[in-house]
Amino acid sequence: MKCSFCSTEIEKGTGKMYVKMDGKIFYFCSSKCEKNQLKLKRNPVKTGWVAKKKKEKA
């Protein structure tokens, strides 16, 4: 499965799953991604370190 914020692959047995009251499920690879999406409400497209990771993969 992939991280809902930075879309990196999450290995089995690691990461966190967050379920909202409306039933949406989010998977996070780290607490950094969790905090950026849930608490700080940041857009991953505008976050510099996410864009760099995606360029390295391509």
C-alpha cells in the first residue's frame, strides 16, 4: 500500500492507518506525513520534499 501524503510504498508491518469519522481511510509512512496532512492540512503538491521524492522515482 502507498502513503496517502507522499505516495511512497509502505512495507508490511510498518506505518499507520487513520480512519476519519466519515469513513475515509488514510495510510501514512511516517509521523511527518501524518502531521503534514492532518494537523497542518498541507497540500502534498506544494510541499517541496514530496516533489523531490516523486522526481527521483521517475
